[in-house]
Amino acid sequence: LRAAVILPADKACYLDLRVSHVPQHDWRLVVKANGEAIHDQLIDDALTTPQRGWASLQVDLSRFAGQKVLLEVLNQSNDARNETAYWKRLTIEER
């Protein structure tokens, strides 16, 4: 997923995500801002099981306040086996 956004200058923002995976498999979530990886996390059973199957993640965007930013949210390969990503929520929220 990719979107160019202008973040407010007077408020800190974060990317709020709810993601999941195929049970007993995993994938790597990578978030980029203007081409720079600002978050990289494995989405797997260890992360999602305690959260009832959906990982709740927040990625801080405050250092980009007042800027136009190209955000990219990527499903990256981890071990090339059934790396299906499930997306439930993807929003920019203000603090």
C-alpha cells in the first residue's frame, strides 16, 4: 500500500495498524516513509495469539510533522512459505 500524505505541523501522528497472518506462518511488515524503513516487524503466531489473532501496532510519524510524506506499508518475504498478509485496519491517527 502506498499513499502520499501531508501530516499536520501542529500535531504528532502515528500509523495505526491491525494485521494478521496465516496460522503457523509469518511475514515481515515493513513501513517506509520517503523510502526510509521506519518500522520492520515479523508478523507471526507469537505476536498475534495474545491479541486474539490480530496484531495491533502503532508506528510513530511525529518526526515527519508538517511534511509531505510518501508512506509505504509492505508485506515482505520472511521465509517464502505462505506469507499471506491480512489487513484489518490502516489509518493515520493524531496523538
